[in-house]
Amino acid sequence: LSQKLLLCLAESLCAQRCHKEALAALQKIKEDHTMKAAVLWCSFEIALLSWNFDKAEEIVSSLQSIVGESLKLTEARARLLVEHGKIAEARGILTSLEQKSPEAVHLLARIHWELDQYDEAVPMFIEAARLDSEDHRNFVYLGKHYFYHVKDTQKAVRCFQKAFQLNRVSEEAGSLLSDALCDLGQHEQNAKFLEAITNQLPVKRAKWAWLRLGLQQMRLGNATEAVQSLQNSLRADPDDRACWECLGEAYLMRESLGAALLCFKKCLEVDPRDLFSLYETATIKARQGLYRDAAENFEAALDVDPEYVPALKGLSEARLALARENLEQGLCGLGLENCQLAMDSAARALTLQGKLVCVWKLMGDICLILPVYGMDWASLKLPAGMQLEHPCDSSQGQLLRASQKCYMTALGMKPRVASLWHDLGLALWLEARLLKSSYSKALASVRNAVTLDAGQFAYWNSLGVLALSSGTESYALAQHCFIKSLQLESNNLYAWTNLGALYLLAGNVQLAHQAFAKAQSLEPTALRPWVGQALIAEKVQHDDTVDLFRHCTGLGNHGDAARAYAYWLCKQSGPPGFQDHGRDTLIVASDALSRTVDLEGGLDPAALNMLGLLLERQGLLRSARDAFRKALALPDQADDNIKCIRVNLARVLGRLGCYEEAIQLCLQTESRSRDVLRLLGFCYGKLGELAEALKVYEEALSKSQQLEEKEEMELAMAVVTLKTSGASAAKDFLQNRLGNKMQSRESLEALCCLSMLAADRSGSHGYVQSLMKLARSGTLLHERTAFLLCCQNFAKGNDSRQASRALSCAIHLHPDRGFLWSTLAQALLTARKPSALCCALVALALGEWSSHHLAMLVLARLMQGKAKEALRAAQKMVFLYPDSHSGWVLLGVAMSECRVVADKTLQHDRFLLGADTLWKLWSNLVQVHYACSHQRWQRVSELVPLVLWGFAGSPLVSKSLTVLQAFSDTLGKSASLERVSLSPLQSVVDSENTATGWQMLSKLQQKSRNYSEAIESLEKAKKFDGMEDKALELELCQAWLALRSAKADSSQHGELLKSALGYLNEALRTNPRCKAGHLILGVWALENDNGRLAKKSLERVIRFHEGGSSWIRSVAIHLLLLHYMEKKDTDALKKLIEMEQLDLQSLSLSKESTAQLISMGVLLMPHD
């Protein structure tokens, strides 16, 4: 019984076309029942449903062996051949049958159907239906015949209904019935039919119904219900690409762009070259504003089908939107490129489909975009079919004519489209404005658009703009149009803005302000209402005018706003030397004006001149020079404008060091104004033509009216006098010129500097005191005064303590000034004080980020031995100032302190092409020094030829490097200095004959303990020019070598001591307060048993010491202590220990010496 039930279950499932479930049921039947005829017939049906024809043939063979030949078996064999596509064999089998059963007739009808013999097939289907009225298949084929071939949908519906009534699980009958009902327009009946099916069947078996129900709901506009139905369809088959596409369309209908995009991406995962999914993905991204991604997807769709017109149109629209974005951002090059790409795509679409109105309109929009943005200088390459018979003079006129041609072609196809008339009117208006002709054609075109669609507020707004452009006589019409537009759409930003512009032109400031305010309330980030408010503020001279224009530049690009903002900044800043505005403000203004200049093609000399001024105030001199040159090259300018631009260009060239070109420009102005004369004097002075500079400054002085101007010229003349006659003459000249007049800050500072240069300490002190009296007037004045006071103290014998004290007083008054902290850090660094680091860090926190200050910070950290922190500071300096050679060199030094190979860092100057020769030489020499200090002689041998190659510096440096090359080659070949033969090196030093070479040779001779030869080498080094500053060092070195030689050679002990004393006398005659000299003299005295001289010399070392710790002082104290102990001078010992605050730990004496001091009562026992 269970086997029979399983067989019944399998037959039921097979009839419902659930072949997988039916096969699972059959597999549960025991093996001894599987070869029964009923089981085999069921297996045959399942094999046919699953298209497993080989399995079906096996089953037929098994049935033949079990039941033998029969009509049913023959029909089964014929059915298998029909399903397998073997029509001729099946036809032969069926025609050979004498007795025709309903199944045989149905199969013969299907054979005729497959052979497209519909006239023979239909009667057979009717005969089969008469013989077996319960077989739904015959009614399905009859319905297909009426639906597809006869086009009688009513009869087809009845056939499909009959078939579905006979078999309610037939997917084919149900889907065809639904399609026929849709074809008849019975959408509601079709929806009810499909809803009934979906309510009766499970989700997985009603996929076709859910899919068609979703599509039907989309036709009826029920997007939400359609999404739910299509989601149920996907639950039945998650891999069906068609269902995903339909669900994406439903999401699009519901405006769920993100969900729709995910659906089409799912389709593309199945088939990356699916054209429809690629197109829809691109369309969705375009609607989301992702135009660049949309363009890429449209191009991918065109790779699949290069002639797909919707993708060409979509690509053109995406490129056009990208061009608008680029032009709004001031990216003119990208904007032009995207415009050309959009035109090329639209031209390809017109070549394929030249009768599409939308593509002609798109082509007109592309031609119109550059004239709308006022890009007179730009042009596009028009397609061959759009070339004009009579080309225009300007590229803008040619584009306008081409756009008119496109719109008129579209109007020829659809003459009653209002948007085409509107766009044509816009093109005619732009052309009339370019040619300065009548606006009548443009007005007529836009009036036609308003007539065709009077409810469109944008057309009324455009008609008002055209009327406003026509002149004051049309102001009433313009006002009427704007008000009409606002009546149709009250939240109309453009109409309110245009109405405000109309009132502003008419002189009604109050109404204009109200209209702009209304527009701002609708869209606070809209640019043009803010520009209108700024123009109103400028007209009424309001204090917020500049702030309003600055706000406009932050909202977007607007030429008038950028010019006005730049004008106000230039007007308020005064001369270029006075930068009242912050750098950020100047950057905002220059960027906005630069975008405007680029957009207009650099054809406005006034805008270029203002741009140059703004760039000059930022210190971007080369960019300012280029702007002034472009302005000067433009034609059709007034003479006054040309003179002004030439003066500005000459001033920038003077600051760049192009003095001759600046002089030529000043002379070309043919003006002898004070500004021109001042520039001429400056350039003549820089070129060394000092007499001509004084002459020009005298002329400028005679033309100066105000006291400040005269004083400025006198200061300039004093600078020229400084170059010609020296500091004393310049100081006397300035004092005579100023006389008894009230002296300003600048003059007092100049006199103070000249006094210091002339070594007039009393004069500089008096001027500094005068500046200190004026210091209460401002912070900047006090900073400069403190700086001069610091310089004065340094000039008085390098008095770093007084200099630091002056700067500290200034910092106590103004602790928030980073410049003062930086100057104090420099003074302390010069004095090698550890506190320099703290001051440098404070200055850094207060905003001192210059390369000079960062270099001081690196040096301060290195001085304290903080190598890792110095490395970090040097890395930050290089990051901020990659073109600074000092930064790279300090980075190399910091890395060498960290024991990291710094060669690559020190070589970075090779790619800094703007560096001068001295900088490069210095950096290369630092590399050589770094390699020498680490005794990497092979590296020195590689570096020195690089320095010497193309070397054009001092011949003395070249000779020294040649000697160093020889030394490094010799030392690189030997592992020990004692084994090095110095004779080849001595021959090289003799041939080159440089002080550096003799010093290096002396160093090696000392290492080899050839003290006499080392002394001779130093003696030869002293004879060279320029060694006077090093004479003291060399004499002390000779004295010390003579002492060491005396200890080593007892035979010449007395003679060498005498020689050492001679060197010491020369050294102390050079500098009587030399601590090292007195220390060596004390050692000499101890060696010569002259206790009195030893005591006197060592005590002088301690007395001359200025504080702090040093090894010279420590050695002197130790030797003096031993001398006192030897002489048993208890009082002197106690005085020395008390004065120097010594203890047992600091003395570092032997046990015997310590016991001696304790026994003498100089030191107490340790436990006391």
C-alpha cells in the first residue's frame, strides 16, 4: 500500500509539473517495485519534463521488454522524438499507425505546428480536442493560433480560459491568458485573475503569476504593490535576471534610486555585458548627480552596442552636466573637453537617428553652453553636417548660429513644443547681445513659448529678462512678466532675483532689497541674490560691502562679485607694501578672480591687473608678473591703464631681481611721477649705478609733498650713500637731512643701524633709547626696537646676556608675539644656552612656522643632544619647505646624529634645480664632512670628484679637495693609521701647497707620533693668507705638540720646552685672556718645576672663566689642587674647595690624596 501511495504522489506531482519532487517520491519506492510498468510510465513522464531524453529512451526500452509493443508505447516513442526535435522520425511512426488515438492526433498536430504548417495543424488540434475534451494542451495551441496568427484575441482568450479550467496548474495556459487579457486592455480583470492565482498557489509554484501581477500593477501605477509582487517572484527564483530587471523598474517608478541601482547591479553580476542593465545603471547615476560614473556606464553600454542611440544620448547629457559642473568650478579646460565629448556623442546619435527631436534639442543645448557662460575665447569643433555656409567672425557667434539651426530643425519636426521656442529665444537673445542688435526676434520666440504654454513660470521669467535687456522702455513689461511668474510659482528664486535686479536698475533700492531678501529666504546659498545685496550695499556705501562680496566668492563663481571684492581689497590695502588683510582673505579673492579670468579667457586687463596686485601681496611674484604681462599684452587699452600696468609690472620685476627690464618699463611710461622715480632709483641702486640712483631720488624728493614721502626718499638716499661712502657717511648724510625735524620710527631705526655699522656705540645707544620712548605706541614698534637693542648689545663685544635681557623685557610686555620669542631663541642659541629650545617651542606655538625658525628649532634640539626630536623637527621642516636646502642639510645632520646613513638626504639638492651654486657647493661639502667625520674614506673618494666636477668656485677650495681626495684614497686602502706611508701624501701637499693640506698632514703626523714633523707642517700652514684668525689655534697646537715631544724625547727635552714656551708667548700675545693658553702654560710650568708660574697660570684659567662647566676649567682645578697639596698650602686648598663648592665625588682623587686632604683638615670624614 505504501508503494502505491508513493506512486500516486509521484504521478500527482508530475501532473503539476513538479518533476524534482516527483523524482524524489519515486526514489523512495523499493527496488523490487521500480521495474513495474506503472512506475516506469511515471519515470518516463518525469524524464520528459526534466529534458533528460537519454533517460527517457532507457525507460522506453525497459517498457518494451516488460509490456511489449503497444499503441501507448509507440505514442510514447513518437512523443520522445518530437520533444527531442526529431520531427521526421516521429512523423513516420505516427503516420504508420492504423488506429489514431487522441494522443497520436495531438502529436501529429504538433508536428505540423513545428513545421509552421498551421492550416494543417489547427484542424488536427480541433479533432484531438473533440476526441479528448479533457486535454488542455489542444486548447493552448488553438489559443496560440488565434492570438499570434489570426489576431483574434477574443477567441484566444476563450481557448486559454478553457485550457486553464482543464489544468489550473498549467503555467503556459495561465501566462498566455494573462497576456491576452492585457492585449485586450482588460487590465483590472487580468489583475484580479493573477491575484486569485497567487492566493491559491504557493510562492515557488506561482512565480509566473507574481511576475505578471507586478508588471500589471506597474501599468496601473501601483509601484509599491508592484515591488512586493516582484519580490515574491524573486523568492521563487532568486537568479532570474528578468525578475531583477522588472524589480529595478518598479523601484525606479517609486523613485527609489538606490534600491533600483542595486537591482541592476545584480543583473550585471549575472551578465556584465547586459545592455539594458548597463543603460539603466547609467541613467540612475545621472539622476543621482554622479555624472562621471554615469558617463563610464554609458560608454560600457556603447561597447556592447556602439549604435544604441539611447546610450549615446545619455552619454551626451552626462558629459554636458559634467561640463556645467566644471565651468561652475572654474575648471575651463575640463569643461571644454566635456563639451566636445558631449557634442561628439550627440552627433553620432544624429547620424544614426536624425529625426529625433530630443537629440536635436540636446545638440542645441551643447552649442549654447559656452555663450551662456560668456566664454568668447573658446570654441568647439562642430560636426560636418552643422557647418555654416557663412562662418561668423567669432567662435561664440558660430556656436549661437549652430544652436539656432538645431532648435529650428527640431521645431520643423514638432512646431508646437514650447520648450524649443523658449531655447531658441535664448539663443537669439545671446546673439543680439553679442552683436548689440535688436531683441525683437528673441522676444517673439519667447512670446510664442508663453502662448503655447502659459502655465510655465520659467517662460514668463525668461520673457521678463528679455524685456529687461531691451531697455528702460520695457521695464513695465519686465515687471509684469516677473510678477506673472511669481503668481504661477511663488517659491520662484529666479523671478525674485530678477525682480530685485529690475528695481535696482530702476533706482528703487528698498524694493530691490526686499526682492533679494525674499530670494535669499527661499535658497540661502543662492549666489545671485547675495550679489544683488552686495551691489545695494556698495550703492548706499554700507560698511558690510566687502564682507558681502567675500561671501559671494565663497558661494560660487560670479565675475562681477570677484572683481568688486578684488577692487575693494586693493582699495583698502593701499600700496603693495602694506598688507592690512590676512593671507587667507587675499587667497580667497585671488582664487575667485583667477577663476573669472580663466573663464573669460584673460581678456579683461583690469581684472588681470587686480589679480597681479593680489598675487603680489601674497608674495607670489612670478604669478603676479605673468598676470601683469598678460594685461599689458591686451590691445585697445587707454594710455593711463597701460602706464599703471607697466608701473606694477616694473615693481614686481624689481622685487624679482630683473632690474634692467624694470628700468625699461619705467622709461616706457614716459612719466616722472614719484612712484616711477622711486622704482627707478631702487633698480639703479641694485645695478650699482649709484650716481644715477641718487639723481633719481633727488628728483623724487623734490616732487614729494608730504613729510612721510620726503623722509622715505631721504632714507633711500642714505642707503645709496651707505653703498658708495660707507656707514659713517650715510649716518652723517641722514642726520644732516633730518636736522632738527621730528624723527619718525623708520628714521630712528635707520640711524641706529648705521651707527652700529659705523661702530658708533654711543650713537646707537642714544637712538635705541629714543626708540624705547616711542615703544608705547604699538606692539610692532616695540618688537623692532627690541630687536635693534639686541643687535646693539651683540655689537658691544658679543654681549649675549644683555641682548637676551632686552628681548626678555620686550616679551614680558608682549608675551603673545611669536617674533620676539623667535629672536630670543636665536640670541640664546648664539650664546649656546639650553633655554633656546623652550623659547623656540613657544614661538612655534604662537605661529612662527618660517623655515628660519624651524632651522633654529632643529639646531636647539641638536645642541641639547636630543637627536630623535631634532630628526622629527628636521623632517617636518623638509615636509613644509621641500625647496629649502638648509632643511635638507639639517635633516642629514640630524640623521647622522641618530647614526643613520644620511647620504641620500644630503644629496637631495641635486633635484632642486632652482638652487644657486653656493648652496649646492655647501650641501656637497657637508656631505664630504659627514663622510670624513665617520671615517668613511671610500665614500669621501666618491664624493670629492662629484664636487670637483664642473667646480667654478675658489681655486683654494679646489686644491684642498684635491688633497682630501689623496688622503681618502690612501686611508681607504689601509686599516690602521700607523701603517700608512705619509711620503706620497706629503708630495701631494707640497704640489698643491694649501693651508688645509698642511693641517691634514699634521693631523696624520700626530697620529703617527711624528711630533716634530707635525709642528713643521703647522708652521707652514700659518704662512698662508687668511690664516690670521686661526693663528692662535695653530700656535696653541704647536705648543702642545712641543710639550708632548719633550716628554717623549728626553735627549731634546730642554730645547723642546723652550720651543713650546715661544709658541705660548706668541699665543698669549694674540689673546692675553686665552684660557687654553694659560692652561698649557701651567702644564709647561709644572713640567719645568716652576711652581709659582704654574699656580699663577692655573688661577688665571679659573678667574677668566665666565660661568658654566667646561673641561678646561675642570683640568685647571684638578692640577691646581694637586699643586696645593704638593706645597701643603692648606689655606689655598680650603679657599679653592669653598669657592668651587667641591666635594669628594666631584674631586675624583685617589685614596692617598683623599686621606691627605682629610689629614690636613681640608675635608671632613665621609660619615661627618
